[in-house]
Amino acid sequence: MMKFQTSGESHGQGLVAILSGIPAGLRIDFDSVNLDLRRRMRGYGRGGRMKIESDTAQFLSGVRHGVTIGSPITILIENRDWANWKQAMSVEDQPETRALYRPLSSPRPGHADLAGCLKFNFRDARYVLERASARETAARVGAGGVARLFLREFGMEVASHVVAVGRVSLPPGAVSFDAILALREDEETLLNCVDRAVEQRMKAEVDSATENRDTVGGVFEVRARGVPPGLGTCAQWDEKLDGQVAQAVMSIQAVKGVEIGSAVENVARFGSEVQDEIGYDRSARRFTRKSNRAGGIEGGMTNGEEIVVKGFLKPISTLRRPLESVDFVTRNPVKAAYERSDVCVVPAAGVVGEAMVALVLARALLEKFGGDSMDETLRNYRAYLEQVERF
Ligand SMILES: Cc1cc2nc3c(=O)[nH]c(=O)nc-3n(C[C@H](O)[C@H](O)[C@H](O)COP(=O)(O)O)c2cc1C
């Protein structure tokens, strides 16, 4: 079974992802993984830390001469800022440098600070926030970068774009997959939006939040194409793919809502307008749909259409205009602590969304087709595609 875990703290030595279950024989395109890590850092409205960090994935295990060998893949992403945090984040207690430990005793609303301190019994929120921080998503993107390469071998591609920042939204209408995919290579993109004019208005929204010492949220959309029908299952609640996709996207820091297909809009329509009617293309020997409001998943299984999933981000919590809080020690009202922070993270969250969707699809694909080597998995996959074609 394919699984992955991450470890590491925001200002510790680095982040680690361990990804196991990827078959042997997958060629790793290191540039592609590092491109995804760079994309997670870019975007208009990111804070000063993005200038300090320049993430690269160091593969420590599971790959030999550029090819996976079937053993767990360990990816290390060093924190370049570690030098400035050695004392504060030291693994050992160093009484002589305790003055440099950077405790945080005024919990920030909207962060893990208060809930985590109550849970783990700390009066210094640093013990909690270091792990709760979205810096952790760098490790997810590293692992997701491998899942992306794996899926490509089966003709699948995952991409994301930003559909809303604050009050500015991309107008409704079809956006081509290729237009979204092109954003991946576009170093000039500001907010990962396919429409440059809308993007400028999104930029103005970020500017106005920055001027007001505030933050903005928004919506990203992840799409996956080339996905065969039949991944996931209707047979068991926790194996349903829509549930797994939703959990994976919802687990991204600051994501507070997930939509598959056009679920929200569908609520105000009649059933006759919402279901994707079925046709058959005899020459291509495949079933077709007139629309894809289901977002590529029906009954917990992929149906062969594009996967479409949106993540809704709250405006991030740390404000330059700090909110009310209470000091852990004195219990007196104080302003919440401020740590260097972003104003808008929607494009970056979209890149993390891609990683999470890629990892869920890779796991579902391996569950269905198995295989210890890429040859074996591909053979099983092709046999299934023939079965679907002959259906
Ligand atoms: C890519 C990314 C970057 C983030 N950067 C920040 C940040 O700089 N400041 C901040 O307050 N929150 C940031 N967040 C959100 C917080 O990590 C998140 O709100 C917090 O950990 C509490 O988790 P929750 O909002 O999921 O409940 C970021 C989220 C993502 C996805």
C-alpha cells in the first residue's frame, strides 16, 4: 500500500517526507520535483520568508541512479533559515542560550496555538506552531512531486489554478486544462490565474489587504486529466475516492471548505440540470458525458472524466494588525503575537492541493493495479484499459 508521512518543524533543520509503496523502476525527474517546490513558494502576497528560502529536494533513500528501487523514498528539504533558529529550535536544552528560545505566550486566533497548548500542555505556543505551520506543506509537495511523475507514466496530469482571491473571481465558464497546465512553467505568473486582467484585479485585492495590514483568502481549483474510470470504490465509506480527495484537500492549512465538481452551484438547480447525461462515442469506443458537474467522481469512483476539486481558503490568521488574545502567564488581555507572515497564499495552497490530489490518485491507482515494478503495474493497468474498451 502506498503511504506517506511528513515530519519536521517550520524553523527546525528541515522537513522530511517518507513515501513508501511506489513501485521500482520509476525514473525521477528531479527538476520537476524542484519546480513544484519553487511553485509552492511563489505568488503575489507571500511574506519575507519566501525570499530567504529556496527549497530543493534531497533524496536520501529509495532512489538509485535516478530510478526508484521499491524501498521507501525519503526526501529532505532543508530550512535555509535554520542558522538563525539554531538556539530557539535546538533539540537539546542549552541553558546558556535560553534567552534565545523565542517563546510565544500570546496565542494567535485562527492558529493552532491555543488548542495545541491546551492539548499538549505547553505555555509556549512555539512548541505547537512550529509543526502546525504550513511550512510542512513543502514536504507534501516533495512527495506529491513523485506521485505526479508516477501518474504521468499512466497518462495522467494534475494541475491547479486560482479562481478567486478575496472578492475577485474568475468569471464562470470553461477553462481549458492546457491553459492551467501552462501556468506551471510560467515564472511571471502573479497569482496563478489563467486570465491576466482578472489577475491584476486579484493583485489589487492583495494590495488593499496589505495596506490595511490585513489578509485575504480565496479559492483554488485542482484538475486531473487522463484518469481512468474505476479508481476508488462504492463498497466502503472510507474507500470512496470523493471522501479521500476531500480529506486530503481539507487537511491543507487554512483550507476550510472543499467542493467536488460544481457541488455548490448545483444546490440551486434541479436534478435534471445537474446530472451529467451519458452518451457513447462508437469510434473512440468510450462513454461520453455532455457535462462534468460531478467533477469526475460518481459513487466514490472515478468515472473517466476530469477530476475537478476546489479548496476554499480562509484569509490567513496572522495579521500585521494583531487581534485580541490573552497572555498564558498573566491571563491579561494582550495583542496576539506577530510572526513574519504572508498576506495571500492561495496560489501556493493550489500547488499543495495538486500534490495532495496526485498522492490520493497514485494511492488509488496502486490499490487497484498493484505491482512491485513499473512494468508490472503498467501491464495490469493496460489489461484493465483493454477490458474497459471491450466492455
Ligand atoms: C502555503 C500556505 C502558507 C501559509 N502561510 C501562512 C502565513 O504566512 N501566516 C499565517 O497566519 N497562516 C499561514 N497559512 C495558514 C496557517 O498555516 C493555518 O491557518 C494555521 O496553521 C491553522 O490551521 P487551519 O487554518 O487549517 O485551522 C498558510 C497556509 C498555506 C497553505
